[in-house]
Amino acid sequence: MIEKKDLKPISDVADMKLVISDPMSEQNLAQMCSGFDHLMLNMDAVKMKGNSKLTKSFYSNPGTADLQSICVDMTGLDYFSPHEASAAGVQLTSVDNYSTRSVAETVLCEVLLHSRNRHLAYMDVVSGKDAKTRKGINLLNKRAGIVGCGNIGSEVAQLLRCTGMDVIGWNHAPKPGLEITPLKTLFSQCDVICISMKTVSEGEGKNLGMIDGDLLGRCRGAIVVNLANAVLVDNAAMSSAIENGKVIGYSVGGKDLKDSPSELKILSAHKCVHICADDAWDSDETRSILKERWVGNMLDTISSPHGSADELVKASMRMLMRRRHL
């Protein structure tokens, strides 16, 4: 995804080392950081399971003693344990808003998939049967709810309005042009529900399993699309909601489920569940934006502490990329 030529603006002002590696442990990553001031990190370089993340042992490892910053190629920072990073004096920088359009269009694709049941006809064929005709649902004049109205959620809202849907949302802060409602109201009223929250696994804003049985039990035959993170939803409650007809279609990323075989088994037993590839972000346009902003973040990070954007200091950095991305 990124090559040495893309990193030339950094190598022109810093002593840089590019490391291409298969996934490693966080201990090995920490040791490889020894003597370096900055880390430009693709998270796929680190072995992670489920909702795990970089731990205190990474930041307290002697190899990261000189580490001042980590620039990551993601929008969220939860996987990098912000509280531990802050305690260790390590600055975290994410790439905001680089994949908004790609993800929003993929969410729309999932909504349309369930509303017309096109994927079920395909499954008939691959199972050696004739494609069964199934009744669809028109989205015109239906109501959609956006759970988390940040960049992606707001873009999804705009796309759903283009289909003729009335759109409401739930958010921590007001959003101009969008009616914000309580979660219970949203789940009770909406035919389509799109989950677009960032994952927060610790602290006051912790939201793991936030979409629970009470909320799902309020649905009235809804399509739910969750390309944010499987752990935001209580999967057992989702299975029950599907069995009871409260939810008629559910899309969820498979990456977040692969390390939870029991929950994967629960969901995959339902034909109306679409377990998606985790490529909603990926397009030529997104990759171009990501590279430009990721490199730009690193340049900003190693800029002179005296404030001049042109006075770049020599700094050591290391970049780790998983082999399959190159």
C-alpha cells in the first residue's frame, strides 16, 4: 500500500528505516523500537486477538524508552491504549476522515443488499438450488437511524436521504441538519439502523456491548448495519432479536468475530446475517488520501519543537508494514 517513494518527504529530513514484517508480538515491536524516537505503525504488524490492544508492557518496555510518538494509519486510537501512551509520554496521532466516503458507500451497499435480499438468491445458487424469488423492501419514505453521527455517520445519513429515507440520529453532541433522538426512540422507530460509533473499551465512555437486548428488543423488523466493530453489539442479543423477527437483516465485519468462534457460530447460523470482509475503507481514492495524510502527520510530528513547520529536525523513525499490504 505504501512504498519508499511515498516516504521520501520523511527520508529527506529524518534518518528513516522501513521494516516490512509479518505480524509480531508487542514485545518484539517494542524491542525493534529501541533507539528510535518515532514510530509510524500499521496496526496489522502486531498480533492482536479480538478487542485486545497495545498494553502497558509495550509502553514500559526498555525498547520504547526513547519513543516520543506513534503515528498510526487508522481513524481511531483505542487499539493503542491512549491512557497508557499518555502516561508514558508518547503522543498518538491518527489519520482522520480518510475513508469516510468509501465506508459510507459500503454501508449503503449493505442496506440495499438486505432490503432486496440479493445475497440470499446468490446463496441458493452456490448451494446447488434454483434462485428463489424473495420480496424486497422499498426504502422510500422509510426511517433510518444513525448511531454515532461523526464523519462517517453524517455521510451515511446523506446517502440514505438520497434514497428517500427520513433520517434521525443518536450522538453525544448536536449535529446541524440532523434530528438527534434518544437511543430507545431510534431503535423503536427506525426501519434501518446504521452503527457508526468509534470503539471505546475503557474509561467513562466505554461502549462495548452498548447495543444490547433492551435496544434490539424495541426493533420492529429492522435492518441493522454494523461496520464499526462487532463488540459494540451484544451478539447473543442480536441472535435472539433475529429469531424473534425484531431484526430482519444484519451486516457485521468478520475480522472482529474471527477470534470469537462461539459468537461467530451464533450469528452465522442465521441466513439474514451478512458477515462482511473488512475492506469497507479500501479504494484507490482512499489509499491515496491515507498515504498523503499519514506521511503528513509524521512530518508534523517531527517538526521543530520551536514551532516552525519548515525547520525539521533530524529524527529516527521506524515504519512497520504487514507483508500482505505491499
